[in-house]
Amino acid sequence: MEILTTNNVWMMICTALVFFMHLGFALLEIGLTRQKNTLNILFKNIFIITVGLLLYCLVGFNLMYPGFEDGASGFFGFAGFGLDSPLTAEGTLDLSYNEGYTYWTDFLFQGMFAATAATIVSGAVAERMKIGPFMIFTILYVGLVYPIAGSWKWGEGFLDMRDTPFHDFAGSTLVHSVGGWAALVAVFLLGSRIGKFKDGQPQAIPGHNIPLATAGVLILWLGWFGFNGGSVLSADPGSTSLVLVTTSLAAASGGVICALISTLLYKNMDLTMFLNGILGGLVAITAGADQMSPTDAIIVGAIGGAIIVFAVSMIDKIKLDDPVGAIAVHLFCGIWGTLAVGIFGNLASIDQFISQIVGVGSYALFCILTSFIIIFALKKTVGIRVSEKEEFEGLDVHEHGMNAYPNFRLNEH
């Protein structure tokens, strides 16, 4: 009982840290976008976490953990609507659920992860997507797509049934790439912001509050201690400590390498690249944080940071508009971090690398298909893009009827 209590308390602390990450995402997104769209972004982030938790309670948790029976294909299962009671017939807590944590803690910790996929999309489509269609997309993607995809590995589905199981410790693919693929599809179908490309060349559209974006990244880094640390699923001192060390080292190396390469290429010490490099390192290490040595973590994070620089440039060249760099961070670094499990660390082998490729490919196919169907259907029915006038004047006024900074005048500050 004492061990269960210790483990459970640690898991609840990690749950709180992952919840805190939603503030980090919100601050990062508003900081890297324009003042006139601040309320719109905040509204979306609040909607995602509130509705995401309700959906995960009603259907998501039992879609993601259906309890596949022997002989099942492991592609789809559903254990029923709502949450089960974790109590015995006598009304006391059923301690047979798991030796590491209680049923309630399991639900809440996993529920915090569920909303993250839509948050990634929120940043990528910022400043030009209608709020209504985004809310519909969130309901379908968080309520159905994410938990079905999650069941393939974390629910002991077909990717976990392989002779060499696919490994994604805390979600480089299951969380970040699932959001990243949807972000890529959404940006493609939505089009770029007005003024982003002129004569085929990308134009900078500066964010209105880089200090807030910086605070957001530091909050996300802190929250990642819960994201990865909680994925140990216990308070085991050795495993938890290693995961926190590898997580931090990857973040640090990702930031440093991204800033260094960016400065050498563009002769400009760009803080936003430094920040996204940190996030790229964090996303990259998430799949194998439990398997890497400190040196491996530094290498994985550093490559993730380098990927950010070239991915951002490539996205601009193919004329996709991602205001916050979400696709580079969550999709490109998510893929890299997942493949890195087969190259570095304790699981490195040809068989493991092949299994990682199968996992990446499976999620790519499923997420591209489902997100395209949802967003394309919305585009052809209700429309997904605001008018030119609404985009020019800001979504805060037109979608919400108010401003985030009603007394702010740029020429007075």
C-alpha cells in the first residue's frame, strides 16, 4: 500500500505538470502570432483541454484501452461508454487495478495527453481558420482519431503485438506526430496568411510578444518532466531520474545546435529558432527517453535541433504557412525521435529500426487520411477560412467581439 501511494502521488504530480503544459502552449502560440488574434488562440486552447477531457471520459479512454482479447487484430476495440468504478463490492478502493497507480490517476494522466494533439494543430492554423470548424475538428480528432491511434501501441494493439514491438515511450509519434500530420494537412487545405508570401518569397510576420513565447517554452520544458517522467508509470528512482536527465539534455542540445546553425546560416541570433530548437529536442527524446544514455540524449536532441532549421526552411520553400513552427517541431522531430530508438540506446538494432519505420508509416497513413477527410469535408460544407476583412482586422473582434488588449496602443508603448 505504501509503494502504491508513493507511485500514485508521483503520477498525480506528473498529471499536474502535463496540465501546466497547456499554459505553455497557449503562451507560445499567442507570443509568436499577432496581437489581434490573441483571444482567438486562447479560446481554442481552453476549448481543447475542457472538451478534450470530457470526450476522453465519455469515449476516448475506453477506445484507447479497450482490452484487446487474444486473437484480436489489435486495430480497433471499445470497452464501452464512460468510466468504470474502481471500487470493490464493499466500497473500498480496488488495489488490483495496477501496482503503480489507481484507475482514476491513470485516466486523468492519459487524458492530459489526449488534448495535446489538437493544440499542435491550433498553432499551425492560427490567424486564419474559423473557430467553429476548428472546434468540430477538435471533437472528432481528440474524441476518436487520437484514442484509436493510441490503442495501437499503448492499448497493446497491433504495433505492440509485433515480434519486435514498436517503441514510443511517451509519444514522439503517438502524441506529437499524430498532431503534426493533422497540422500539415490543415495548413495545406487552409492556405497561407495574407502577406506571408510575396512574389513567391516568404515574408516575416513577427509575433507580438516574444517574452510570452519564451515563458511558454520554459513552462513546456518544465511540463515535460511530467510528460516523460510520468510515462515511467511509477516513482521508480532509477528510471525516473534517468528520464528527467535525458529529457533535459536533449532539450539543451536541441536549443544550442538550432541556434548555432541558424546563426551561421542567417547571420542572425534568432531567439525564436533557439526556442523551437529546445522544443525539437524535447519532442525528439520523448520516444526513447527511457532507453538513452546521457550522451545518446545529447546526440538525439542535437539532431532534432538541426532538423528544426532545415524543416522550417523547407516548409517556407513549398509555400506552407505555419506561424509557430508546429510542423517542424512536432512532426519532423517526432519522426526523427521515433526512428532514433532503433539507432541509439538500449533497443538499437535493425529489427527495432524496422519496427519503428512500420509504426511511423502506420500513423502517417491513418492520420493523414482521417484529418484530410474531416478538414476537407468542413471546407466543402461550412468553410474553414475567415474572410479577407476578418483576417485583416483580426479574429478577436470578428470571432469573439472583443480585444485581448483593449487599452493597448502600440505608439504609446
